[in-house]
Amino acid sequence: SAAAPVTTGQVALGVIPGDGIGPEVTAEALKVLEVAAPADLKFAQTQYDLGAERYLRTGEVLPDSVLEEIRNQDALLLGAVGGKPNDPNLPPGILERGLLLKLRFELDHYVNLRPSRIYPGAARLGSPLSDEVLGKGEVDFVVVREGTEGPYTGNGGALRVGTPAEVATEVSVNTAYGVERVIRDAFERARKRPRKKLTLVHKTNVLVHAGQVWWRLFQQVAEEYPDVTTDYSHIDAVMIYLTTDPQRFDVIVTDNLFGDIVTDLAAAISGGIGLAASGNVNPDRTSPSMFEPVHGSAPDIAGQLIADPTAAILSGALLLDHLGHPEAAARIEAAVLADLEAREPGQQRRTPEVGDAIAARVAG
Amino acid sequence: SAAAPVTTGQVALGVIPGDGIGPEVTAEALKVLEVAAPADLKFAQTQYDLGAERYLRTGEVLPDSVLEEIRNQDALLLGAVGGKPNDPNLPPGILERGLLLKLRFELDHYVNLRPSRIYPGAARLGSPLSDEVLGKGEVDFVVVREGTEGPYTGNGGALRVGTPAEVATEVSVNTAYGVERVIRDAFERARKRPRKKLTLVHKTNVLVHAGQVWWRLFQQVAEEYPDVTTDYSHIDAVMIYLTTDPQRFDVIVTDNLFGDIVTDLAAAISGGIGLAASGNVNPDRTSPSMFEPVHGSAPDIAGQLIADPTAAILSGALLLDHLGHPEAAARIEAAVLADLEAREPGQQRRTPEVGDAIAARVAG
Ligand SMILES: CC(C)[C@H](C(=O)O)[C@@H](O)C(=O)O
Ligand SMILES: CC(C)[C@H](C(=O)O)[C@@H](O)C(=O)O
């Protein structure tokens, strides 16, 4: 039922450079993508002008016609969107809900994929963890975050707003359909990794209704994957594990909101948001998946070409992997690893220099 | 309207030692409490046998008659409750919802108070953060976590359970009544601290319904506290700040679930769950507040007298502060600080030795 991955020929690649440092890091991701892709894979790019700048200029966030065009791409690469903090002309949340989340929901990106690695040689470059914690061993895990339901649906409302009797509800919606498919995807990913371990993260002791469907389906799907070791952690305990023993994790599967929180902590401990890549994946390939760095548009440093494009470049690796080219993706990862190991603390390179260096390692 | 704090005379102290290491650490907390309390303050203790052991023995979690007795105490000290992991006779969540959360809701503990400090000399004893992060300065903040609503109400349900069409909802309930009072309490606490800074933590860009009432009431109450500097952070960004720049925080106010998550991270970075104290506070004093270490009953090390009672002892300090004895509370804190600074990495002391050492320092 799932469409086959695009392995040769022309890939229709939708590129949303976005705002601030978005276009700067996207240029480097594209540079490395071109070098890493197999000779018989060509990217036909279409650029989409979306984000804070377009909104401020035109009042448009994501016109229906643009969404329909985007739907027809094979894959999407996004830089970052977002205007200056507290811009009075940019209503809070408008780009998040009108563009980023809208794309996740419309394109059914039910797997939000966020890998974390602490590369041995590069550990001290960015991680806020102590040598003692990092010294316990390599960190290499991936979070499979549900992307289309949970507390992210906008469900809920408010009554008697602005009065002392106001009550506002926020409803987390969890369907067997939505929970099972993401759990199944996580088991598939765990099965393909050397350690074959999958940890469910939730708060089943308090969020009983949502917790029950996650817990039951996790146990149920586990029966089909006897080769995968399973584990469970409450979200609060994960805070402790990720900071004191991140080595314990291999694949984590969790809901949309817990995944949002856990992946920022994961990014923080593994060298910072400057290295964190992500994929908004539709594993059924019924619409294009979208790859983007976890970081924002950083308007404060935009235009100076000092942003680190590594997260965008690693997002390109996830894109290649999704398109069916794991070897090409691995080449990018290896090149990034080598580049990270060669970095000196305090070293300053311009954005294109980092891209060039990684592209050169991929090429040679 | 609020009952006056108990400053002299007899304090009716309900003690719930609980399971595992609970009784061991509670004994030390009581030892230090007695020494630290002003001469004219006497504790009349009543012990309550509650927790996993009682449940396994009698099938009772919190009988109504016991709850009514507890309601009449002036303050409560809890050790920890919880049985062996995966005990088939102990239904998951039964103690959490039937005892711990039940007490918070029944006694209207709307302020869940969780201070975090990284004591300069003691930094390297337990924090998983790097010297670089810790070297930026002292860490001293307190989380004011809402304790009686949000996603903790049990609201929600499930339809077509066990079928592929199942849908389960979990409803976060946020009332102006509940949100305003905890925000107000947080502003009061911020005003009394040297830095006078209060950060609201939420996810207003996604959880719009709940986010709006938190945001609006935060702005509104802020007008009455022009001396307090206000700030806002999304919960995901807090993950990054707490691990790379924890010095930035002074007082944090947040909802029940975000507070649960943030305080475990706060405990982890500031020396671990072995040092984290908490108060389930009813600031209106319409029922007794309850003080407890954040850690659990640790059945694996129970009976060996090797548990660190520091978190329980610091919870005793919060209790004294709540009863109107900030100087006595400060004496305990100073004694703990001195004890922490005198600790050697790898040093092993028995639980009563730690209590004795801290009590001796309090005594002078
Ligand atoms: C921008 C925001 C809506 C988004 C989220 O909450 O998912 C971001 O934090 C992320 O993790 O991609
Ligand atoms: C045991 C559990 C119900 C509780 C909570 O979620 O509040 C605990 O994690 C805490 O933080 O006190």
C-alpha cells in the first residue's frame, strides 16, 4: 500500500528557506545533498516563499494553492521560520499553527523523527553534561514523536473568558489509529538498530485515559516484535535519565507534547540545538515528508553568515535516508562526525565554510 | 481570611513515613526538625500508616476516616510511598492517584513548591552538568507548580476501547480561580527574593486554550507587582535553559504537568533527586500542607540505612518556613550546605549518621 521510495531519477524537492538564518543554512544543506546523492538521483527544486517575511509583506501564511503545490513534491526541506521576537505585527503562534503544524497535519506527518548522538570526539564541543556522564559511553538514540494528535489538535475551548469564572480546557486526543501506527513505526526502526531497544515514554500513572491506549497498544504491537527489548519510563523520570545516563536509550516512542519536550532536552545534551536534525515523516508516502533543523530562525544573527548549518545538513541526511538512500545519508553523517571532531573550541567559521568543509569530506 | 501560621505552642504534626526508605529518611527529618525548631514550638506527632504496605496488607489506600484525621493536623511530613516495581498485587497508579494526588486535591495543595539550588562547593558531588555550565554562577531558583488542576484532574475518557476505532481523551482543566491564585502566590514569593524575577512556563503557541488563560492572568497579576521582573519561556526551551544556563531562573510558575517535568529536570541538574525537597502547600491554611522529598521509596535499598536523608531534611525546612519560622528553616539549609560542602566524593555514611551530622550543625 505504501508508495515505493524514490530511488533514481528526478526528485521533486520543495524548499522552504524561511526567515532569518533559514535561507543561510538551507543553502549549505542543499550543497551537501547534491554532493552526497547518488549520481542517478537529481533534485528538481521548487522554492516556496513562506514564513514571517511573507506574512508581514502579504498577510498570507500558507495559501491553499501553495499547500496543493507542496503536496505534489516528493520531499520538502525547510530552513526555519519566525520573525523578530515580540514583533507587534506578527500575532504569537500564527506561524506555528498556520504553517508548521498545519503542514504536519495536512501532510499526515505522523512520525516526527529526532535522532540524538553525542559523538565521542566532539563531546566537549557543545554538551552541557559533565565528563563523568559523557564518559560512560557513546550516546546514540532516536525519538519517534507522534506528530498528528495528542494535545496538538487544538481541541478544547474556554467559557466565561475574562471573568473570574473562566474555565479553559485543552484536550489531548489519542486514537488507536494514530497511536498504533506510530508505535509500529518505532518498533520497525528499533528492529533495524543494533541494540533493538524501544522505550515508551508517557505519564500513564496520571494521564490514565491517554495512558491506557498508549500502554495497551505498545504491549500489543510488542508481541509482533519479540526481537525488540521494550521498556517504559514516565516523562519525569526521563528528565533524570537523559541528564545522568543518556546511554540507556536506543529508540524512544512518545506522544506529541512529551516528544516536543524530550527532543529539546535531547538536543541540549547532545551538543545543542545547532546540531539537532528532524524529519516530519509520512511513512506511508501518501504525501511528502519534510526535513528541518530543530533550531529557529535566530533573527539576531541573521545576515552575518555565522549560523552553524550542521543541523540543516543532517536534516538533509534524514531526507536521503527517507528517499531510500541510507548509504548516502551515512556518508553525510560520517562527514559531519569528522568535521565535528576536527573542530577546535572557540573556532569561528562562516556558514558556507562549514558547508564547504562537510561537502568536501562527503565528496572525497 | 487566611488562618495565621502556627508560631508558638504545639504543632499537630501528621507523619506518613510510608514505604521503603520512607521511614528511614523521615526519622532523620524529624530529628533535625526537633533540633531546629524554636524552643517554644513543640511537635505533637501522629503517625499514619499509609502506602504500599498497608494496601497490600489491608486493601486500603486512604480510608475516609484517616483523611478526616489528617485534615485536622497543622502540617504533614511524608517519607515516600510505593512498593516493589511491577508487584502484580499493586495496581499501577493506585498509590499515586488514591493517596498522593488525592491528598493534594482534598487538602487543596494548590502550590507545589520545589526549590533547586546548586551549592557552590557541592556542585561536583552530584550535578551531571559540566564545570563550564556550573562555573557561570550559583543556581538558586524555586518552581511554583500548580497542584490541583491542569491535566491532573482525571478528566477525559475513552470510547470503543480495545477496537481499532478507539479514541481516548485527556482533558487539561484550567480555571481562572485556580490559575490566578497560583500565579499570585508565585509573585508574592518572587517579591521576597533578592532577584525578584518570575518566569511563566507554558506552551502557549500550541496549547492555545489553556495558554490564553495562563498568559492573560499572568499579565494581569503582574500589574500589581511592578517590582517583579517577568519573563516567559516555552516548556521545550526550558529544557535547554535548565541544562545550559540554569542561573537565569529565580521563580518559575507553571502548570501541574509542566511542573512535574521541569522539577525532575531541576532536581537532576542540582545534585539529583537525593537532595530535592518539596512542599504541597495550601497557602490559605484551610488545611494542612504536606512536605516530602521528591524521591521515591527506593525499595531496592530499603532496610540498609544507606539512603541519603538530605531531601527529607530539607523538606522539614520548608515545613518550618511554612509554619512561620524562616530563621529555623534557614538554619537547616545552612547546616545542609555545610554538610554538603564537607562531603567527599565516594564517601559512604549511613542514613542516621547524615541526620546526626546535620542535626549537630543545626544545634551549633
Ligand atoms: C514551533 C512549535 C510549534 C514546534 C512544536 O511544538 O512542535 C517546535 O517546538 C518543534 O519542536 O518543532
Ligand atoms: C507520583 C506522581 C503522581 C507525582 C506527580 O506526577 O506529581 C510525582 O511525579 C511528583 O512529582 O510528585
